[in-house]
Amino acid sequence: MKLYEICIGLQNPQKQAIFLFLDFLAIVLSFALARGVTGAALPLENGEWALLAALLFSGLGLSVWFGLHKIKLNAFESHGMVESLGMAAGTAALGLLFAVVALPEPRSGFFVVFGLSFLVATVSGRLTLRQFVRKIYDQGKPRRRIVIYGAGHAGQQLAMALRSDHEVEPVAFVDDEVALQRISICGLKVYPSTNMTRIVRERSADLVVLAMPTTTRPIRARIVRQLRDLGCEVRDLPSFAQLVLRENLAEAATARRVSELLGRNQLEAELPGTSDSYSRKSVLVTGAGGSIGAELCRQVLALKPARVILVDHSELALYNVERELAAAARAVEIIPVLGSICEEALVRDLFERFEIDVVFHAAAYKHLPMVEGNVVEGMRNNVLGTKTVAEAARDFGAERFILVSTDKAVRPESIMGASKRIAEMVIQDLATRSPNTFFSMVRFGNVLGSSGSVVPLFEEQIARGGPVTLTDWEVSRYFMTVTEAVRLVLLAGSLSRGGDVFVLDMGDPVPIRQLARQMIEDEGYSVRDASNPSGDIEIQVTGLRPGEKLHEELLIGSDMLTTPHNKILRAQERHLSEIQMAKLVRELRRAIEGRDSGEIRKLVSRSIETGDDSQAALTKSP
């Protein structure tokens, strides 16, 4: 059997017996050394045999009392030194006391030599055993060899922590500080970064750890990029204080970066918690597999509803969100339903079977160019699907219906925006004729990180080395986090009195060119332009896409109503009469069934309020 297998197979009682045996040997050897130094002759006299027995009894007893036989070898250096000193001094003192009482001529010099020898023997014995066991573990399991970039406080802490690790082995420090170079820290030499390629090759390193948590993010990103060609993995390490003091380091770092992208502080903390509007209710979430729908499900789940019904036409998206919620749900029933909101029989069956109280309607086709090229299906899903779910909510007596809308519905120039505006008008019309169901709409801008968002697109382009594409140098957008968006949706549901449009005060819109530049620089690159022709990544202007606007708006009119919270605005906007709305839906349905996209564009352009150039944009096919 290999030594490695023997070591890992030892039980705690066996390990403790080995430590006590080491102490036994240390006492015997120290006793012999002390006798030799003080000139004692052989053989041992009767009194000396008794003294040796007393020393063995005292030493082993103190070892057990101090717990030295239980201290792990890896922790001995930092935790066992003081205990070893106490054991050696205590054993010598007890031996001296025994000699004074039992021996005719006690020699104090003997006990001084014995105590020092015993201390050296017991410490060196454990340290030697630790090195021996470590080599056995190293042979039994290969260790990753790492170079630590940064010999400051964080780097030294990392090196100390990894000295006793059996999976990784620090082999060198690298630092750009000249004062630290060519010296040894924690037993490792510090080299300049210019020697990095040679160090990695000669030391067979396969991992470089950046231990510079106080350095700015762009500088760390630039170093990581420079190290990518070394053929080894590169990782960035936070400080140990950050790991201890921050509840979730990844979330803290993300929150800081998101606030920079938004151009304002995040508003989650400023938005009040929702009331009991959803507690013990049966809640339906359409589009539950999307970014907004999934976050809605998460936050609703925390409000302890009776059940949450998840509807989505994507099998994979529905599977993922249902699996996540099922793991977090306790007393809440999670019901996944695979299907389309356009299937009236399916929708009405859900309301009948589950007695739904609250509907969050997040299902929509929202990718602007995709809907622009698929007018019929965009209108079918976004308008007729919304009407199907909303009418079922009214007919089956649901308490609340909340439509998730978009800023692109305000004076739209795209089919996607127009479809969402007509969906809003469907809800506004139903709100005037539904005494038992509160209908409301929530309108917000771009959600960071959602599918189709510009942020993941820029991240992908930067990862490829550019260029980063911008549709127009002057384009701007409102941005918000998915948490802000969903909190607003939940609040709108509890504040609604019927037919309201709620928007979040998101400050000023963010210029997309500013966002692109910031994201490039955050990754450690520089922007290549006329003033910096040797930069890393270029920002290219590709031109506005069909239906795309330079600037988005959140409100059609200027009349605003207050709400209980100053960050939430409410508007009551004009809409078509019941007769006009019924005619528009009827004609739209006929055009959709006939797959006549040209007729759909004409109906849309003359039925909704648009901007100066919107009618021409809506009637023009891409």
C-alpha cells in the first residue's frame, strides 16, 4: 500500500497516538542529552529512573492537557508554538520539583538543558513530520503551481494561506514595485513583471493570481489581457477583508458597475416594499421564462402567494425557471404551463382551474428588428395575445391585471413599439368596463442584461476585440435594472385604481456612446478614434435600424398624477373609445389571419398617436 493511501486512511485516534509517541521520544532524547551535557555517568541510578518516569508522566500529561496531540499538522506552526513552550517549561518545572523532593542532589542545570532540548525536539519533530506528510500528499495528488502577481498585503496573505494547501503551490511573486523586487517574502522570491514569461516557463506555472484588490478595475483588466498569451489561467483576487466584510462580493462589484452604467444610484432601496396584495393569492405570470418574467416570479415567491402559474412558449426557458423556483419554494405551489398566450382555450382553462387572482402579463415579442421583419406574428402575440389574457382575467373575476410595457410604445416608429401601444390601449379600454378587475400598465426603458439588451451585445463585441457598433452617435436610452423594473411592476399592481400608466423616474437618458466607451475602458482597453489612432477597440456607427428612434420617451402627454412614492409617476392617457377599439381589433385580426402586413401597418399608423416622422416609418416595409 502506498504511503499516500496510508496517510489518508489514518483515523484521529491513530494520529493522536503518533503525536504522543513523538513527545515520548522527545522526552527520552532530551533526558539523555541533558545528562550528557551535565556530565552524568552511566548507568542510570535508581533515582534517575524514577526522574525519567516522572518526566514522561508530566510531559505526556501536559501534552494531552494543552491539546497538542489534537492540533493538525497544517495548523501547528501558528497554533502550537506557545502550547509547546508551556509543555516544555511545565515538564521541566515538575521534574525539578520531583528532584527536590526525591533526589539527594538535584542539579538545576540539568532541567534547564532538558527544558530547552524538549522544546526544540517537540517543535522540530512536528515540523519535520509536517514536511514529510506534505511531500507524501504532493506525490499522491498533483498540485497546481501558481505565480502571485502582487507582493503587497493581499499577496502575502494569499501565500501564507496556501502554504498548507494540498491542491496549489505558490512558486513566485511578481510585482512592479522596484523596492520589493529581488527580495524574498514568505519564502518566495519577488520578480519584476518583465520576467513573467520566463518565470511561468521555468517554474512550470499554470495559474497566475492577481492579488491587487486596491488597484483600479481598468488597470487590473489591462494586466489580465497582457497575461492571456502566457498559456496559463489568470484570475483576479479580492482582498480578504472584502471577502469577510461584504455579504456578497460579486453582487457588490456588479452593483457598483451597474450604478456607473445607469448614470445614477440604483433605486431598489428607495422603492417601498409591496403590500399584502399578493400574499395567499393565485398569481399568473406570462412570459415567465424571460428576464422580466423570471424576476417577477422570484419576487412574487418571496411574498408568499398560494401558487404561482408560469406560462411560456419556450420549453427550455420554462424548465429553467420552474427548476429554480421549485428549489426555493416551500409552501408555494409552482405550476409550469407550456403554451402560447394566443391559445384562448388554454388561457381560459388556466383561469377556470386555478382561480387566478393576479395576472402579470410579461409575454411579448420585444426584439425590435425581429418584430419589424415579422409584423404578423408580432401583432398576433403582442396585441391579440394580450387581449386574450386580459379578457379572461375580466371574465373570471381576477382582482388585478398588470401589463409590462415599454418606452418604445410612446409615439412609436417601430411595429414592436406600435404593438405594445395598442396592447396598452386594449388594457385602457377594458379598464373602463371592468368594475371588478383593476387593470394597469407599467412602462419602462431598457433593462440591463435582458435578452436583446445593448449591454450583453457590447460585452460580446468587446470580447471579440471589437468593433463596438453604435447605430447613431447621438442615440440615448433610459436604463434600469431588472430588480428596479420588477419592483415597479409589483408596486403598480398594488397602487392601481384602473387604467393607470406607471413609470419610474429614472433620471436622464444615458448616451449610448458614453456607455460603449465606459464598457471598453472597464475591460482594460482603450478606444481607437481620431485622437487615439493606436487604441484597441473602435466604435463604429452603423446607422439607425428600421423603426429605431434616436431618443425614447416615457410619457405621451405632460399631465402627471402623484403616487405615494416620489420616484413613481402616474399618467392617465387618452385612448380610443369602445367602438373605435372594437373596430381596430376586428380589422387587425382580419389582417393578421390574412397575413397582410401592409394592411397591418396602415391600420396602426392611423390608429395611434405618433411622432412627426412615425407614420412614414410605420407604413414603410423594411
